[in-house]
Amino acid sequence: MKKYILLTIALVMLAVSSKGQEKDGELTVKISSGLVQGIIQEGTQAFLGIPYAEVERFMPPKPVKPWEGVRLCNQWGPQAMQQTNRPMSETEMSENCCVLNVWTTDRNARKPVMLWLHGGGFDSGTSAWDPGMCLARKDVVVVGINHRLNILGFLDLSPCGEKYKYSGNVGMLDCVAALQWVHDNIAQFGGDPQNVTIFGESGGGGKVGTLLCMPPARGLFHKAIIMSGTILNVNTKAMTEELGMAVLKELGIDKKDVDHIKKVPYQELYAAGQRAMAASIGTRRPGTPMMWGFGPTPDGDVLLKQPFQPDFADFNDDIPILIGTTFNELQRVAYNRQLSLDEARAQLQRTFGNETDNYISAFREAYPLRPKELLAQDLVSIDWLFRPKTLITADAIGGHRKADTYAYMFTVNEADNRGQKGSAHGAELKYCFDVLHHYSDQLSQATIDANKQWADIMSSVWASFAHDGNPDTENRYGWHPYTKENGELLEFGGSSPRLHSNHDRKLEEIINRHCFKQLDEFHKKQAAGK
């Protein structure tokens, strides 16, 4: 996952320089905890770093204590504690990370609200990666949040007593607290608390799926967008309890003295967590088709089940869902080198064995309009991780719930300044947020100019879905709700959006048979009670 450091620094500078473009009183809002003063960012009113909850280590979030005077919200609040490539100050990274950002164009309106959950798995990330000022110009109010991650957000100490009952899910309870803040305060920013869409990419998509299975979040959101988020979380209560006790063992803390863990410095705590994982339930390798460890765990209370296995909790079957992936995702692409079809076939045989020719044939059937000169590169570069499980989830929910499901695929080909090409994991974010113009340090001006239409199209589609649960409100594309029978998705790529119907089902079934053996083995062990 890219950490857009240069972008973040630039936006902070923009935030500071923008102060004073309107009279202070015109950018002051009264919320439940006090007065906040915002700034102007690219034609929108921005309120950055608003606290939405107070936290104590391993405890559920609490409401913010009211403050006196006006709180200046002109810069990002702190991100969650995580591993970084440079030292960070308390204002940049803190255990008190429950802050959010709001972008709006009209505080007297009643617009749909879009609450963004950032990527980075459940381990890292920040809302500063994806600012919402340009998306807010699509007649929505955008909210981005930070919340507790990794061992601070998901260390299960429940065997130590009732006090720690929810410690294994406090990172997701932070997200619920943010939704409650939106419910209580967003009308002051021109948002409609009865029309809230949650959306997220990668780990953020996993968080969206998790919220769809959380009773405390019921009624606080009304639509959901899941972008490249279908990595299966296989945590069980037994696994996370074992991991929690292994962490205490690594730290030399007895169960009866569990409160001592609150004084352990973060870096020491994080390192102990990694050792404990290796010594107990095992360490996950990034890029594998399932995750476990420091992430949400079903407890029968705040989280009823894991998402995408294959669907969501029934009590949220009235929530419209938009779900999709990118063409290449995390696959190592071959577009920057010469590759013959015979060389591609030899490489593919290591994965697909005697089904290699069937795989090649199924790809040709699925993508007849792809450039023929890229066939060899495409065959080894397409996503083998997210699309197969996204298809399975879409089959399970499409046409089987009260609300509609819509599916998409992002295939816009980018050529960055390093010569890398493709539609990578997270590449669609700059289009959904309509911030393509922020990427001049990574993309050539020719690429930006050629793809401007996609930023307008995708941000408009996302905003349309937030308005009424239909991403094609004006029927520009003839896009219908997804069912297993129609297999319909809208492709964002080529010269213009185009519809497909079960175009890649045969291909994805082959991929699913060969690329998820680790997951299959896990399920067999679980079924055998091992």
C-alpha cells in the first residue's frame, strides 16, 4: 500500500496557506463537543482533525469531552500508531488518533454523506492519503476517519476478565463511534444523517464488510461501497484469544496483572505482538488470500460473523452494495518487459498445470477487446486474488437481499513516471476522489490529460450511488443490479464505460481452483477441528 507522503505534505501546506480566505466566523461550526473552525480547500469548506472519540488502551471509545472556545481544524489530526519509515511527532501519530475530516460545499443543505475508511489492512494507514475536497463538489459531504489499528485496535485480552471483553474489536468500535458522531453532528455541515454511505478500499473495503456484520452499527449507515476488499479474515475467537495470551507471555505479564500492559511502550508492544503471532497462530505473509492476527474477530456481540464468507449479516440486507476490483490489483505485472506467449505459458504452468491452456482460452473469451500485443503480459498480470472472491460474494448477495447489488471493474491503464503500467491495487482512488490532478509527481501530464474523463465519471458514479443507492441514476450506461444469472458489471476502462455479463466467470473459476489452496487447507483444518 502506497503511503502518499508527498501528497499529504502538500495538502497540509495547502491547508495552512488557505486559512483566511473566508472570515473566521463563516467557517465556524457548533458541534456536540464545542466550536470548530475550518478552512477553504479547492472550493470546499474543510474541517480537519476533529476529535470524535476519546480512547484508553484496549477499551471501547468514549465520547469527547467538551472544550472551551473555538478549536482550529486546519491540519490533519494524528494517524494511528503504526510502523513508519521516519520518526513522527505526537501531532502526526498518536494513540489518541480518533479524529475525522469533513469536506462540504454548503452547510445549509441536506446532502448525502460519504464516510471513507482508509486502506492499509487493519495494520496501517491514514485518512490523509485520500482527501475528499473534490469528491465533495459532487453534491455530497465527505468524511474521512482515523481509528486504532494493529495491536492497539485488535488485541484480544477477553480471557483476562469482563473489563477486556471488547478489546479484540475496539478498532472497529472506533468506526462505529465515528458513525455515531456523523449521526449526531453532520447536519451542521450540510449532511443528511439519514443518508450515509460507508466506502473503503483494500483494508478499508474489509472494514466496510465488517461493519455490515456489526449490530452496533445498524441504522448508522444506509449504503456501502466495497473496493478491492474481499481478502478473507479467518480470525476465530479461539485464535485471537490464543494470540492475546501469547502476547502477555512475550511481555512476561501474568493474566492477573494484565493492566500492566497499558504501560508498555508502543514499539515494544508491537514487536511482542509479532513474536507472539509467530509463536502461536502463525504470521501472515502479505498478498496471501486470507488474513488473521490483529484484526476483527466475531464474538457474538459486537461482530456476529466475518464478511465475504461468502456474504454479510442478514440484518443489513436492506443496504445497497457497490462492489468491485481493479484489473491487476497486487499482481506483479509484466507490461514493462518483452514476453512471448510461450514464455507466459511456461510461467503459468507453475500455477495452473494442465489447465494452463484452458486458462489462456478463458482469458481470450473474457477479454476479446484487450490489445492482442499485450496478451502474454496480460495473462501473467491480471488479478488472481480479489476478483475470484468478489465474484463469489457478488453471487451470494446479488438478487438474494432486499437491496440491490452493483458490480464494477476498473481497467484504466496508467503509465507512471517510472514506466510502470496497468490498473494496480488502489489506482482507482485518485479517480473516485477526483484528485487525478494531485498526482503530477507520479503521472505524466499526458496520462493525466488522457484520463481526466475517468476521474469525472467515477466520482460522479460514486456520488450517484450515495444519493439513492443507484450508481446509474440517470441511466447513462443501462447498468442493472447484479445477479449470478446476469453477472453484470460496468467496466471503467477503454474509451468509455462498457457493460459485461458473466464475461470472466469461466476464467475466475479456474483461478479460484488453483490460487486459493492455502485457504482451502485452512478450511479443511477448521472443519476437522484442528
